[in-house]
Amino acid sequence: MLSKRLRGKSLMSVNEIPLLFRVVNVVKRMDFIDEITVATTDLIADDPLESAVKDLNVKLFRGDSLNVLNRFTEAADDLDEHDTIVRFTADNPLYSPSISTEVYKKHLDAKADYTHIDGLSHVVPEFFTVAAIREADKLTNSNFDKEHVTPFFRKNTHLFKVLKLPNDFEGLRPDLDPYFTIDTNDQLNAFEAMLSALDYDNKAVHLPQLYQYLDTIKHQPHTDKLRIKLHNTYVGEDYPTYLIAEIGQAHDGSLGILHSYIDAIAETGVDAIKFQTHIAAAESSKHEPFRVNFSYEDKTRFDYWKRMEFTKEQWKEIKSHCDDVGLEFMSSPFSNAAVDLLEEIGVKRYKVGSGEVNNFLLLEKIVRTKKPIIISSGMSSYEELDKTVEFLKRNNADISILQCTTSYPTQPEQYGLNVIGELKERYNVPVGFSDHSAKMETCIAAATLGAEILEFHTTFSRGIFGPDAKSSLTIDELKKMVIAIRNIKKALEHPIDKNDNSKFEALKNIFEKSLSVNKDLPAGAIIKFDDLEAKKPKGYGILASQFNEVIGKKLKRNLKTWEFLNEKDLV
């Protein structure tokens, strides 16, 4: 019930049927399910689920609100360690019984501890043994693992037998999968429209028919927001600020350090982690000078880029690690060859660095992938940016633009926060801010001014080796900044109506004041300004705001010092 994006969604009506009811009803159609338990929190906010579960005739377990992993363990307390737990989530109401059954068979045949669809699926659940979930609960100390439950299996394949099935297993469509969850009002509306169009609640509708419908509507002009969701992107005024932690070359060519960054960033609450994909021979030459002559190891900039390269298999491992910890993998390409590599790895969108905004050869290559594009505007004038935006729009690209100043570290007078609003007005696309200031307040200010995407360099320490270290936020700073930005977004989503203060009525009675006299006054005395004081609470005398109406009036009776003054005391 405490969804961050759609509060109360578990019992929210989806075409007049509560979301939880839809999920449970689908699960009941799966022959391999022996019993159903709804596991929720012990918070008061989830009390309504208790009565709902009685109507569904299934079990209920209530546990820790933050440690979901332990909630699973305790809910399975009476099960045998060889039993299988099937994890359905209450925001995915269209699970496929047939494909789920096939995955369950694979899970049993492989004698796996944990089985999942690669990248996870909104129409197929996850499977794990009771023994595995108990072991995970004992081993992990990570708050991320405790909240998200199954990433611990996926990143510890040396401890658990993990079966990962391809994301197109039995005809699954990973490109359409984001349509099958409900996490925002916009998704809810689109979902209801789909069910209505297919008359879902009155006849048998199977997954291929849903796919066919989505293939039809996703190309229609009025479904722009759906098309963005297709790439699992929630960018814009209706969505949380999208936060991208840029690692760049902070790993200094070390895979071990890079993977350490992934684990650390996963604990901060950002949405994506971004790298840079360099192929030295395709993007540079021995003639390229150093931007910052920081390296004692590399004779030329070309040598440095060469040392920053990773193989295709290494990049696949990097992306897989990001998937496992719930981070979107992003990487900026600096050559057409890098785009080809990233297509093989499987990116959802492209981030174009400031130095590539006028590289129309690269932009053409990226446009052909038909994936969303985020561009930084750091070194571009409006004249240059106009040409780039016109080119991308002409090619029907989904674009976002980040205000950016190419200066390391950026000083306050260089931030260009005013440009955020200018970009929105000029191009009518989602706009964000790319930061190199190494200060938390910069992105906080940008979020307050309406930045919908924030990108920032991150490092373990500003004292370490590398060209961007001094322009980066530390991990601890990043954690604090994320909390601040999420709070600001929430504040911006809830404007206050100053014409209506009815909700403060009780407080006004406490804090506002009534008139009293500050000295003994006899009957017949004429009230003067110097005779009056205002005392809490409101309602025990004439309102303090009405003092002018009292001055010059005569008292009917004697009043003692600090006694409240009422209408009945005046002639």
C-alpha cells in the first residue's frame, strides 16, 4: 500500500477490480500452486489488506516493512526446505499461467535454488527454494538485498545454483514487458485502456493477443508516453527525477574497481549507473592532447583510452551485474564501433557526451537503433544545438537534453541553471542537468528548477587518480543528495493551495490568540490600545485581529489583569 509512486495501488481499482484481486485470481489459475500467501508489512497503512485477503480466501502474513527478505523467510517458517516459493508481485496483474508453468518445470528439472527470466519479467514470476531464501537471509547484511530479495541470488552464483532463462523464453517479448506493470497513474490509465479494448474481463485473452494489441498502439502518435515506458523510462514532469551516477573512468581500467562501484552505487537509490565505452583505434589518434595531464602511466591520450577498453564479454558481465542489483546500465559511445558493441551488450538508451553533439555521423548511427537519446549541451551554442535537435526530431528520435557546463570542477557562476527553463521552452522535450561541480547543492537546485534528469560524476574519493575525481560526488554525499532530491520532487508534486487553510483549523485554535487586558480595569473604563494584550488560545475572547473594533468602547464590568475580553464585557 506504501508504493512510492502510486500510494494504495494494491487495492486500487483496475476497471472496477482491485489490483491485488486481479493478481491472486491469475495465480489461482496455475495448477502447480498449492497455497497462496499475501505477504505485507505490519504497518497500519497496510491494515486494509487484511480484510481484503479474507475476501480472497488466501493466507496473510505481516512482517517487517523494510526487510522484505526476512518477511519471506518468516512467512515460509512452516515449509520444508525443499519446497518452492513462487514470487509474484502485486503490481503485475497479467502473469502468464502457461509460460509460468514451463518455467516451474525447468526450475524442478534443473534442481535450481533460484530461477528467473533474464532481466526479470512482469508476466513470469521468480522461483526459489525455501532453503535458499533462508540462507540468503542469514548471509546478507545489505539493505538493498533485504528490500529487493532476489538480487542476492543473482550476484552470488557461486553460493546458489541459479537458472537464468532467456528473456524471449517461450515467445516472451522483453521489448513489450514494461507495459505489464502498474507503477504510475499513467500506466494505470494505459492498462485499463488495454483491458477495455480487448474486453479482457469478459473473454479469454492470452499473451499473444496482448502483444498484438501493444504492437498496434505503440506506433500511434497519441501514445508517446507509452513508447517511453517501452524502454522502461520514467522521465518527465509526471515521473520521479531520473538519477544517473556517472562512473566514467573512475575505475581507471580496473574491472575489480568497476564492479565495486556497481555495488556501492546500488545502495544510494539512483536509477542508473553510467560508464563510457572507448575503442581507442576508432575514436582517437596519437595526436589527441590530454584535457588534464594527470597520467603518469600513459604517454598519450590514445594510450589512456586504450587502457580504458574492456572486451565484449567483460562489458556483458558489467551489464549483468547492473541488472542484478537493480541499476540501469548506461554507457556513452564515442565511436560508431562503440555503438555496435553496446547494441550487442543491450542498452536501453544512449547518452551522448557534450563533445559529440555535433558528430552527426555518430548521431546517425545512434538514431538507427531507434532508442531514446539523452544529449549533453556542454560546449554547444543554441545555433549548434538547434541543428542537432532538428536532425534528431526529423529522424523521430526520443530525445532529452541536459544543461551542462564543460568545466572541471564547475564553479557556481558557471552552472547555467537558467538554461534549464530555456531548454524546456525552446525544444519542448524532457530537460535535465549534467553536473561536474562536486557539490550536492547544484543538483538539488536543478531539481527544484524542474530538471527531470540529473547526471553527476561519482567517486570513492576526490583524492584518487583520474581526470574527473575532483569534479565528483563521494558515495556518502550521493546518498544524502538522492534523499534530498526525492523529497524535493515530492514537494513539487504537491502544490499548496493558499486559498484553502481549512486543514489548519485545529492548529489555528491553538496558535492564534484572544484579546485580554494587561491591567486591572474598572467598569466604565474606556479601552485604549495600551490596555490590551493577546493571549493563547483562540476562542476565549475577542479575536486579536479585531482589536481596532474594541478601542474606545466602555467596559460593563471590572476586569482583572490578564483576564480575557469578550463582547459581553463591553457596553
